[in-house]
Amino acid sequence: MADNMSSVTQYRIMRAKEQLQAAELLAQAAGYPSCVYFSCMAVFHAVRALDARETFRGWEYEQVLEYFERGYIETGMFDDQMRQVIRRAAALYEREEYDDFYTAAPEEAAEIQNLAEMFVSTVEEHLRHSS
């Protein structure tokens, strides 16, 4: 990671990658609902890495979603695919967190895990080139 990237930004990207590692381990152990949760949290931490350079300090998933769309999608910094990933992650996070009877299917867990990996990688690349 770039030396001129803030320590907060670096920490948040590191947290996103840790969440991805946890998701991978959980998927291997057939812990699909938790795999979904950690994949969604990886997306959340990646957006929080972006906001470390701004004045925005949202902690709720919905606030982070709005911040990302307004500051990064609507301005053209990221394409619409990134919007779809964060919306999918937000919807799955809400189901996993609040639906008592939600059980993620293996395919659903694999889908969000792959999307989260792409999202974190894209954000990290953006941060490297914009720092």
C-alpha cells in the first residue's frame, strides 16, 4: 500500500481483507450465513477506507451506502457495477442481520464473496492511484 496513504485508510483496507479471509474460512466450513455477513462487512470497511480521507464519518450501513453512491458513483469515480455490489451487500447484510430465519445458500454466499473480493480490490487500487 502507498506510503502516503493515511494510517486510518490502511487500517480499514486491512480490516476489509481480514473480513474476506474470514468469509473464505467460513465458506469452507459451510458457515454460509456468516460468510455472507463477513463478505458484506468487507464491502463496508472498503467504503470506510475511502471515507477516511473525507469529512464523512458514517457508521450505519445505510449511511455508508448513500455516501458511496453520492460521492463515488454519481461523480463517475466508480462505475455502476460497484453500485450494484454495494446494494447487494446492503440487502444481504440486512437479511443476515435482522431476519431470524434467513439461511444463505452456498451459491448466494459464493456470489457475495466474489463480489466483495472484486469490490475491495477495486477500492484498494483506486486508493493506491489517488493517494
